[in-house]
Amino acid sequence: MSITIEDVRAAAQRISGQVMRTPMRPSRVLSKITGADVWLKFENFQFTASFKERGALNKLASLSEDQRAQGVVCMSAGNHAQAVAYHATRLGIKSLIVMPRNTPFTKVRNTRELGGEVLLEGETLADSWTYLERELLPRGYTLVHPYDDPLVMAGQGTIALEMLGEQPDLDAMLIPIGGGGLFAGNAVAAHDVNPKIEMYGVESAGYCSAYAALQGDASLARGGPTIAEGIAVKNVGAMTLPLIRDHAADLLRVEEAVIERAVGMLANVEKVVVEGAGASGLAALLSDPARFAGRRLGLILCGGNIDPRLLASVLLRQLVHESRLVSLSIEIEDSPGFLARVAGCVGAAGGNIVQVHHERLATGHGAKLTVLEMLIEAQDGAHAEQVIRDLGEGGFVVRRVHGEHIEFE
């Protein structure tokens, strides 16, 4: 079953005033970095920090009185669960949320605090779906699917209506694809408003389920760990796939390192917290800036629910990647005053010592020598090299340690 622009416009009226009309802003810095004219749609500003509220609310608000009285069910380990729980509770509808048993406690707690009754069933989302289908749907609950539902797709498509209402001359949009609901709804809306706009779907390289389906080779979606959990979907929707096929100018696959870079860049440049899936559009642009140079692009920051520890790790890794954090191994005499000389040399060069450790038991060095393992902060790569040169000119033997060996306390 497909959707039309009339479905999207109806959804826009139905959810108006109940979800945030999120801001859309140009990014001068990202435009300068990439060579494109970059516009950002901040869906991470929604109450539950993701676009999922739009589709979930459109579905919930369309239920009959009997369906509302019976209640709804959904299967999700993240943003969709919170969106359904929040809006169902707000509308006085009972919601049962089936989540895998290994779902992070924070997500379980947030969903419960938003009013959802959480059932932890199965080891994977597929297992959770099996339980939902077997145990709950026969009881008469209405399913609120995370993506493969016309009302959900139409609700997500309201984002494009807002974006093109503010910037009708966008040349292209880069939209994350997991199950495909976000892309499908927005592609239908965008191509009705502007038939010439190019719609690019963006997938994690390990979970390129739409690309694999269009190529007829499921092995292309290899799986594995990813920071973009929100689009780590093994199977694209049966309803969304035809719309992806009809509307996508291309499907872009982005690697983990670039997604991490995009998350860090949005934090540093735009001062916003964005999860991996939400940063994937920027990751696609960073992966191939020449393709989009000089074009006006719309990027949807579709969610901001990233674990704080993961975010901290990403930001620190980004500092290492940019040589703003550098790990050094410095050979010195094991005598009074030498540590102070090293510190003085680093300070005189404008570097900041973040962490230092004496390694006196390392083999390969004389008993009168020791090794300083030092983590320093620099302004950029050129400044880091200057600090290293100054240490060398000060008479110290310095070895730069690869970033992956750095251990943060």
C-alpha cells in the first residue's frame, strides 16, 4: 500500500500543535567545510529527541474509539518505543512496548517513565516481533509499526513539507534509511512539492538493507556493531521498498569512521547532540563532498538519543583523529628535575599535559632511564608537531604513539 501527498498533508493537519515544528537553519561552517549550501532540520529537538513522534502520533490519532479503548502495541528498542509511549499516554491510550531483553536499561527506563508498559521478550528485535505477533496481536491490540505503515510513513513525510515550505529551492535531501519510513514519506512529499529535487537515501555500510534488496543480494548487508543503531535494520519494509525504488536518486553507504566524525562535527560546530543515525546524512556528504559541491542540501538530524558514554568516546576519538590529543612516549633520565624539564618544554610550546605516567619497568631501557607516557592537548595537527619538535630540540627522544593505544581514565 502506497501513500500520496494528500496523506502527508492530512497527517500535517492531524499532528499540528502536538509535535514541535522544529527549526531549520543554514550552517555556514559546515557549508564552508563541505563546499555545499547546508541546511539542517533539527528533529533531535522533539520532546523524545527524534522524528519518530510524527509517524507514531499520526497513527495513534487515526485510531477508532474501539481501537483506542483496546490499546496499542509496538516492537522497538529505541526512539519509536519512546514516541509511542509518550503520545499514547498523552492521548489516554494503553501502550505495550516489546523490547529485547538486552535493551540498555536507560532506554527501558525512559520508555516506562513516558507511560509505556515494557515487556522484555527475546534476544533480538526479530524475537520481540515473534512474541508480539504470537501473543499480543491475537488479543486485539493495534500494531504501531516503526516504519511499514502508511500512516506512519505519512507522518514522517511532514518533515519535508516543513523544510520545503521554508526553502523550496533545495536541490537535494540526504535522508537516513533504516526500515525506510522516513525516506518514503519525505520522498513522496518532496517530489510533489518539487519534482526536480533529488532524494538520496543514506545507510550504514553494515546495514544497507535497502541497497541489498534493490541489488537482490542480502549478503551485502553484513551487519556488525555500529554507532548508528537507529538505522541498523536488517530488512527494509515491504511497503517502503517500492517508494525507495521509485524516488531515490541513489543510495549512499557510509562507514563507521565517517559517522563518528559527523557526530563529533555536529557537537563541535553546531553545539548539538545527535545520534549516529541522525548524523548519517552529514556523514554521506563528508564521504563525497565533490558530488554535492555548490548545491543546496537539506539534512535531517533525525535523532539525538545517544548514550552519554558513547558520545564521550566519540568526541575523544575525534580529538585524537584531529591531533588535538596526542600520545607521546618520551625517554628521560630517572633523575630529579627531568619531569619538570619535559613539562616546561611542553608548556613553552603551548601544549597542555592531560595525562602522564612514569614507566620505570619497561624492558629495553637502562636502569637509569625511564619512559614518560604523556597525553598532551594541542590546537591542531601542526601545533602537535611543533610540540614534538621542541621536545626533540630540548634533547629528548620522543616517539608518537598511535591513537588507538591511548587509554582514557
